Amino acid sequence: MTKQNLIFEKVGDINSTYPYLCVYDLEDQANPFMEIGVTDEKRLQYTIYAGDRNIILTIEDWDVIQRRAQEFLPKALADEDNS
């Protein structure tokens, strides 16, 4: 198993229907390189930010991102339904 190099932060935004996840790598915890959001059609949407440096991801990192996104989607939808 590889070392976890990613940090996920759930963010609520008054301008968004659903919360989203910001994804950071350990080398730059101040600036996310990706956002995982939920569209109005209730589907996952990935936004990758342009930055000052290259972000290198392994297949294991991509698997972690996808797994976290899949876990996040039903929770985000349930949170909105309960509010």
C-alpha cells in the first residue's frame, strides 16, 4: 500500500447547491489542485486547476480520488435533501 499523498477538504459555498471537495497534495496544502463537485444533474464533476507546478499522481492516487468522490456523492445529495 502506498503512502497517502492527498488531503480532502469538504467545502460548503453559499453560491453552490451542493458542497464540494477540495483536493490538495502534501507538498502544497495551501492551494487545492482539484475540486470534486456535484452538478445540478446530481453527477460528479472534476475541476483541475492550473498551477505553478506539476502535480504527479499515481494510479493509486487516482483510485483514492475516485473512491472518495463516490463516497462523497450520496452524502452531498443527502445533506441537501435534509436541509
